[in-house]
Amino acid sequence: MSDAPRVDLDPAELVADPYPSLARLQAETPIAFVPQLGATLITRRNVIFEQEKRIEVFSSRQPQGLMTRLMGENMMRKDGEEHGAERRACFPAYSPRTVRDRWSDAFRKAAQDALEDMARQGQCDLVRDYAMRLSGEALRAITGLHGLTWQEMDAVSQGMIDGIANYSGDPCIEARCLAATARIDAAIDAQLSEAPEMSLLDVQMRAGLPMDSLRANIKLAISGGQNEPRDAIAGCAWALLAHPAELARVRAGEASWQDAFEEFARWIAPIGMSPREVAREDVVEGVRFDPGDRVFLMYGIGNRDPEVFERPEVFDVTRDTRPSLAFGAGPHFCAGAAASRSLIAEVALPMLFERFPGMELAGPVAFTGWAFRGPKSVPVRLGGAV
């Protein structure tokens, strides 16, 4: 077992707001074993960036990990050529060209439909009425699982997310996760004979991937491709409304919607960590790691490292976010990054603020989670629609 210093953290405090506790850890004990999580946490940005690439030590393979046990062994839980082969098989569904030529119109249609429905209301919740819907519709298009409604897409995604973050071993959470994966398997089975062209289902079938891998990679796409855009769309809209000077900078052309999205994803990372398993003994920053140790690469607090980002706790749309870890680093950089950026920065945010220029917050907004973090709701008064 790693000889990292032991530091106790309260999981409830992490769920409510992980940043104060993790900032202290980063400043005082940047590599620490947290018994409540059963893992050694690495919290400094540059150390995470360097070590994530060392797959021979910090392996993504976790045969007994929650994601593998509950969702199957997807490409995110593989390394080297095995990972590369599946990534190449999936890439045609996610490529910037496919996103531009095939999915962007579907994104705009989904946004337009949601905005039309919202315009008939004086007040709405951007999580439920906009972000959740757009993310679900985008995933229906990209995965090819048209048999799932956008509401079902969000439900099965949340079930899996809760399951793979269930480090306390709650049996009810695990049961909901397994029910979610069973629903996805049924949707895959129903679509096999009519896989939409260039969908994730289609490109994996044409590449000849084994069915177990195909299923696991679709579940991976749903688990990450629903909550991250959902939380980023609603969260970034909230951040801009809560920081009107930053919104004014975007509207004045001093920063782009892309800048606003990238800064929000740095500031409040929708995906706060990535787990690894130690494959062989090694020493990092004076800390010994032993085979079998569980390690969490803490992206969220890494994105607030004061050695890399000036005033990291401040939301600043003009910041240089290139060092951000929001999409990961190294060979496991988010495969769906182009789709996410298109959906959020090219469609969801500009269309929302253009349609409702007088939109304002209508109540308090609470965020939750540390492995995955997002707003529970974002109530807004829409004002006059354009």
C-alpha cells in the first residue's frame, strides 16, 4: 500500500463543496491517502498532467473497479493498443467533421424546440427544461439509440453516474445502476438491425468490435455525454448570469462563448476526478505507490492550482484555459470533446442568450457532487423572447 500521508476528509463536505477541503490538501499534502474514499488523491495540476500519461504505472485497467463491474470494460478502462484500437473504431462518430456535417444540425433543432417550449413559460429551470433535454437529444443522435427518449437518456446516465461514484457501496444505488445498464442493452438490441449511419452503434458494428465492447462503449458515451454537457450548459449559464460583467464581455466580443464554456469547465469541473490503478511499484514526488493501489487524479482541484492559474477561484472568461484538465490529458483525452464543444459553445449557450436577452436568475442555485459536479437546478425568469 502507498506510503502517502493519511488525511481524513468528510465525504458529505466533498459532495456539498469539494473545493475548500481539496484546496487545503493541495497546499499541505498534495498526494494523500484518504481512507473515507479508499484511494490516494493527487491534487496538483502539473503532477496530474505528467502522471496521467504514465499508463505503465497509473493504469486505466481496473477489473474490479465500479465502472468495469457495473457497465462493462469500455475503452476508458483499457490502455495501449487495446485502448487505441477501440478509440479509432469509435472516432468516426465523434470526429470534428462528423460533428460539423451531421450532428450540429440535430443539436440546433433540439435547442430550437426546447427554446420554443420555454418561451411559453415565464419562468423555467435551465437544468430540467433546457440542458438535460439538449444533452439527451444529442446523445440519441450520436449513439443511434432512438428508442430512448431524452428523459430516459438522462435517467439511465444518472443511474450509471451514481453507480460508478458509489464508493460507500450503497446497494440501492448499485441496483439503480444495473437497471439503467439493462435498459441501455435493451435499446441497443432493438436498434441493431437499423443502426443510424455514422452513429456510435453503426461505426462500432462496421469496425467489427465485439458486442461486449460495443455495449460498454455506448454506456460510457451516455454516462459522460449526458451529465457533462448537461451540467456545463446549465452551470455556465448560471455563471454568466451570476457574473454580469463576464456576460457583458462575451456580448461585447471580448471573449467568445467557447471561452466562457472552457473557463466554466475549469472553474467548476463537471468531471472532478479520474480513477487509476497502480500497475507496478513507483515513486512520485517522494511518495511510494504499490501495485493494486487505487489512485484518484483530481482534475477539479488541479484546475484551481494557484501555481498554474492566477486567482483560480475567480470566474474569468478572458483567462487562458489551455492548461485546464477539464477534458483530461494524455491518451484518455475525452473522445467526445468536439461534440461537447459544438453542443455547448456553438449551440446551447449562444442560442439561449440570444433568444432570452433579458433572462435573469429567479432563485438560489446549489451545486452537488465531487467526482461529478453540477447544479441541481437553475431557476430563471426568461424576460422577453426574441
